[in-house]
Amino acid sequence: MYRFLFSSKWLGYLLLAAIFATACVFLGRWQMDRRAETLAEINRVVNNYSATPIPFSQAKDQFAQLDPAKEWTQVELKGTYDAAGQRVVRNRPLNGQPGYEVVVPFRLDSGETVVIDRGWLPIGNKNPGSPDSVPAPPAGEVTAVVRLKHSEPELQRGAPTGQLASIDLQTYAAQLGYPVFTGAYGQLASETPAVADMPVAFPKPSTDEGTHLSYSLQWFAFGVLMFVGFGYAARQQARNAAIDAEDEETPADGAVHSAVPAARRRPAPARKRTKATAEEEEDALLDAQGF
């Protein structure tokens, strides 16, 4: 009944189903990998974002080369800002709004320098391509609590004087002209003494894992449904073939002939005559008269 499955046409259908299912599995696994990355980020935020700040002496190695598991760790720094080295980072959206971020070198009491991202600024209305004003960092001795963040890659695009295309610490250090830790920078959580004019503080990262799991399950389901559809089509083809075979066995006039030959009919018995003929009446009359 299903011999047609070995035909070139149906083998081609099966190959297409297998290719489609393989693609669905690949896309499903890709979504699962993205979910794993998201869950790892959520775990870092949950464990590190609000943890008790550690002193710079315990985090020094992380500023040189940041362990991904230590991202968002809070570190307490003491020193002074180098306001002359302040830069504005371009193309930094926040909550769907375009804007900038402000990065400033922070020289520690130990003489070492790290970079602090003090916050976000909206695009300006006075000078296109720059914020209307950039708040100055507090002068003198400052105690800052920051959260560790990875250095960003260099972007193949320029930036006006006083601006950066990304928080690429290698490029930033080359502009400053003095040693700076380039493995990580600090995203400002708080600073003392506080100043009235501050950039917009960064919101807490989302801990929502998104739709990766549902998307991956959908892709896996599509791959299975492809074979279900192939099986259904094969079953329908087999049923149609069976119906066509039955139609071929039935004559065109619709009559059904029995394979058993019909018995020969016997001749019907002669019917008895109920009335005498004229000759028989005449003979009977003559007999009665004595002839």
C-alpha cells in the first residue's frame, strides 16, 4: 500500500521535510543558547548588583581583566576626578531615547586611575551632535561606589573632539596620555559628596529572561509537525490509491456480475386444457346417438 513512498517524488518530499526539521532544530538550539546567556546575565545581576561593596584592593585585578562572573560587582573607590579628561560617549540610548554617557578618569589615593561612567544625558537642542551641558564631577576628595563593567570594543567610526564612539578603554587611555586600567570600568552607583547637577542614573538591568524558551519550543514543534504533515499526506495518498483500485474493479455500467454461473431453467410444465375443442364435442355427440 505504501510502496509509493520509495518513488523519487516522495523521497524528495521526505528530504525536504528532513532539511526543514533540521533547520528548526538549529533555530531552537540557538534560542536555547541565547536563553542560557540571558540567565547567566540575570544570575550576575541578582548576585552582584546589590551586594555589599568591596574595597579597591580586592577588585584591583578585576579592573585589569574582568571575570564575567564578577560583572556588576560593587566596588568602593576613594580619590579625585580628573575633570580635564572627561569625555562624552555618543549614541547611547536609554529607555528608547537617544543620548550620551559621561565618562571621567578617577585617580585613586594609591595613584592608579580607573574610568567611571557617571550617567546618561539626553541629546541637546542647542548644538547638534552634543548635549546641551555636561555636569561637572565633584571637586576634591570623593568616595564613589561603582559597578564593574567590561570595556567595549572599538568601533570603526570617528567621534568629534571631546567625544568617544564607545567605551573602548584602550582608545580612551591613548587620548589621556597616562596609565589607566583598561580591563573594566565602573558604572556609578553613588558618590560622596553628592552634587546637585548630575547625569541621569542608570536603571537596574532587567531580570526578565524574555521569550527565548517559548521561541525554542515553537521551533522544535515546527520540526515535529513537518513529519506529522508528511505522514498525513502519505496516508491520504494511500487511501486515494485504494479507492482508485476499487473503482477499476467495478464495470462502467455499474452492474455486478456473479462469478457463479446461473443454473439452467427447466421448461415449464404443459398447462391443462380446461375447455374441449370443437372436434372433441362433435365426436362426443355422435357417440351419444349410436353412430
